[in-house]
Amino acid sequence: MAIYIFFAALWYLSLFSQTFFQHRYAAHGAFTMSKGWERFFFIFTYITQGSSYMSPRAYGIMHRLHHAHTDTELDPHSPANSSNIFSMMWGTRAAYQEILHDEKVVEPRYTKNLPEWASLDRFASSTFSRLLWVAGYIVFFVYFATNPYQYLLLPIVVSMGAFHGAIVNWFAHKYGYINFRLRNTAMNLLFVDVLMLGESYHNNHHKHPSSVNFGRRWFEIDPVYYVIRLFEWLRVIKLAPTVKKQLAVA
């Protein structure tokens, strides 16, 4: 039972870090926060994502490139450029590494207003840090696993971020339904998205990239939207003026 609880907790906590901090905050600037809270969420993201941690700065740049060049040759992760999900994710990794290590020339418009903590990113992205987390996961499984089948979850735990990315970046560009006709293949993968915390409403998101609520229809529940409104009420974050206007009209 401990393994399943651990897996579920890690699934949702790491996914929350990705959608709240790396995606909606870093990539789209849907809200602002103080430097103190930004550092808190840097650390929270590192702890919850562990061996699959992604730099919020590098993630933000890569995701902005995805929106600007969706389904073209310049898209860092599009099924249109790959024959299968594994080649797409390998290409995504290569694109991310180039951005992380400043090996790719990126236009200034994609690098504005990004959260940065270079020393943490260097350590969190190091081989030492990743292997340390992997070792910790293995020890946990050895200690708490009650049958061999539970070890099948270990590879997903180690590569949790890539696993989340594969679900959205591959399947949400191939399967689902649309609310908006766009010049790309983005679709809404799930009708009620509790599994991916709203991230699978990909068609909605490509139509309204800066929106804090990825759901648009009454049944499209975006759990993180309500957390964001709670954080706004608690003054942890401040919604961007354009986002406030969108909410007032909605």
C-alpha cells in the first residue's frame, strides 16, 4: 500500500509543480509572485520532481517555442515531426538540453521575464543529483514493496516528468476533441481531467495560452485553477492584469 500511496503522491505533486510553476508561471507569466515565494516554489519543484527535475527557465523557453512553432519543424516536441512517442521524447530531451546549457541561439522575445536560480538549476540538473534521487527511490521500493509487480512503477517514478510530458505532448496532439478550430493539432484529451490536473485540455490552452483556467466548458474541471485562486486570496501570487480581465469576461 505504501508504494501506491507514494506513487500517487509523487504523480500529483510533481505534476502540480510542472503545471503551476514551470508552465503557468514561468512559461506564460499568468501570475506574479515575490522573490521569496519564487525561491520556495523552486525548492518545492526540485523536491517533488527529483530525478526528472526540469529548470523552470529552460522549460519556459522550450514551451514558448512550442506555442510559437506548433507542429512545424521548429516545434521542440510535436508528433508531426516524429514517427513514434519515443523518438519525440528523445527529441524533446535533446532540445531541452540545448536550451539548458545555452547551446541553442534563442531569440530574446522567448527569454523575457523568466524565473532564474542558476546555482539550484546546476545542482538539480547534475548527474549526481539525479542519481541520488534514483538511489533514494530504489531504497524506498526495496523497503516498502510487498510484491515484485510494484517494481514496474519504479521506471515511471524515475522518469515522472518525461512521462507526464509524453501524455500531453503526444496523445493530446493525436486524440481527443476540440472546442476551438486552430491551425495546429492540439486537442482536449480528457473530458474531466483529474488525471493530468487540467494539462490535457490542450486545445483550450492553445487558444488561450495565458489563461489560469484550462477548462472552458462546464464539465472541464481544472483542479489547479482553484488552487491558483486560493493562492491569490492568500496573497501568495498576483494574477496578471490581462488574466484578471479574462476572468471578469468569462
